[in-house]
Amino acid sequence: MHAKTRARLLSPLLGAALLAGTLSLLACGGGGGATGPAAGSLSVATATTGRDPDPDGYTLTVDGGQEISIGTNDSHTFPGLSTGSHDVELTDVRANCGVGGDDPRSVSISAGATASTTFDVTCQHALIDQIAFMTNRDGNYEIYATNADGSDPVDLTNDPSSDLDPAVSPDGTRITFTTGRDGNAEIYVMNADGSNPVDLTDNSSDDEVPAWSPDGSKIAFATDRDGNAEIYVMNADGSDPVDLTDDPGADFYPAWSPDGSKVAFTTDRDGAYEVYVMNADGSDPVDLTNNPADDRQAAWSPDGSKIAFATHRDGNFEVYVMDADGSNPVRLTHGSGLEWAPTWSPDGSKIAFQGDKNGVPDIWVMDADGTNQVDITQTAALEETPSWSPVQ
């Protein structure tokens, strides 16, 4: 009786031990097989050349997974990747820089090996969070660029003719402007350091106040080549100019919406100057301001939700902001002279404008709600028509 009871007690324990041993052998592959899915590694490097790369570097992802920060000349290894093809992508590349080769790109991972790939990034000199403007501080109008606090002003044009109305390209590497160096007003483009100026319009009529499309592929401008001022658009190399407005009124001061779908402009087709908006092909023009006073010089906020503009509805020109559909106009400046030509900072937190609060036109910067207005140029010269680079 005692022996049988002991046997019954031992049998379950013995069975459990045998089962555990069997599972252990299976887990070991019976003595020498792979212990799990095969894996490898991926080493990613960045090699950056040129001027003005982003000091914050870039962001790496593999297969859309965790974001990894990487420097401009740096490397990072991703361990434990399954064998096969993986997509690696470099993002947060500053607008003045370009990635050579495919991005994202496919890399093949082999078991027990480390694959490698290098992203070659080339950067061009750009205006980074700087403001271009026109000034006669050298005796005639030149295009200058300055930091957003007014420090380090640099003459970019240095030409005996008048150079006016700068507009910084979306990537900050080029500036288009109006110039009289050919005997009439033409639209030129130059590099951000002032080198390589090129005549884009080369027309006997007056072409002026250029504005870049948000992708940098086109330039809108005002011209009187049809007998009155119209808004035209051309490719960024000056080719294929097309009349967008084709109206007997005077149309000028074009401004593209951030998504490129619309162009705001100033027109007197209703008798008084108003801010209108039309589709990028010129269709469906709509009056946004609809006010008997003079409204002009629209500037879209970077997110496209607001439009800053200059208006004479208070007896002198002031800077206002309104919703992109023309509603909720709010006065931002309260000077006794002329405040106009607004332009937004890249992050939309500030607005630069031309103001003569101190008796002569200077470039001022304020918060987007109109507070904290600061004169950043403070010279006895005329400083006008600022253009804030879209690149931070």
C-alpha cells in the first residue's frame, strides 16, 4: 500500500521532468540549429558639404519607425533588423540643402552582417531667418540683407542703378528683385550672396514687385506690357510668362498662398484699391477687403490662415491682419505716418514692416499680434519693402 502510493506520487513528477527536458531539447533545436529569426545591422552615415547646413542635423527612420537624430557629418547603427529589404529615410533637411540619390532608399540586410549606406547632402548659401530690404544708405537704392535683430547688414547688389522690391526664394538661396539697370524696370534674380544677377523679364515694358511661388518654380509679378498693370506669372527662369488678371484695372503686388493654390493681389478694378484673391491660374477673383479706403500689399501667414496687409482706413497707412477669407480685420500698428509692406517670419510669430514712426522709413519688427514693435535699422536713410526669408 505504501509502495503503490509512493509510485503514484512520483509518476506525475517524473512525467513533468521528462516533458521539461523534451521542451528544452526542442528549444535548442535538438543540438545545433538557429535560436530565432536571422538578424543583421544597418549603419547609416551623413556626409554634408557646402554652406549653411542646419546645426541641428537631421532625422533618420527605418521603415517609418522610431526617429533618430543624426548630425550633419555623423553615423548611426540600427541593430537587430530582420533579413530582407528595409526603407531608410533622412528627413528634416533644411530647404537650402539637397540629398543626393534616393531618399527614402531601400537597403538589403543579410543575417549576421552589417549593411551600410551614406546620405550625401549638399547645401547652398542661404538667407537663414534674415530680412532682405531696399535702402538708399549708399546714395542709391540697393538690396541689403540683415539679421532679424538688425545686426550685420550686408549690401548684396552694389550697383549704380536702383535695385528695389526684394523677394527671398522659399529655400533662401536666391533673391528676385526689381532693377532699373537696363533703363527700365526689369525682374532680376541673384544668389543669396548677390552673385550671378540674371535678367528674367528682358522686356521693354516695366516689370516689377516679384513674388515666388511656395515651391520656387514660378514667379508672379506686375507688368504694364499690355498697356496697364497686370499680374503675370512666369517660370523661375523667366520663361513662359502668362497674364493672370487680364483686367482694365491696375493689378499689382502679387502674393502666393503657402499651398500655392491662390494668389492675393492689389487692384483698383472696383474704384478703390482692394486686396483680392484668385486661383493660381487667374480664375475666380474675389474681393477680400471690400472697403472704400485704400487696401494693398497682402502677405500670407506661413500656415495660410491669416493675411497681413496695409490699409488707409484710419487716415494713414497702417498694418492690419485678417483671416484668409477677409473676415475679422484687426489693426496692428498705430503710427501717425506710413506703416506698410508687411512680411511674416518663417514661424509666423512676428511680422516685419516698413514704418516711419521716427520720421524716416525704417524696417520694424513686431509680434504677430502687434506688440513689441522694434526699429531694427535705425538709420537716416530710407529703408523699405522688407522680405523675411522663409528659412529658419
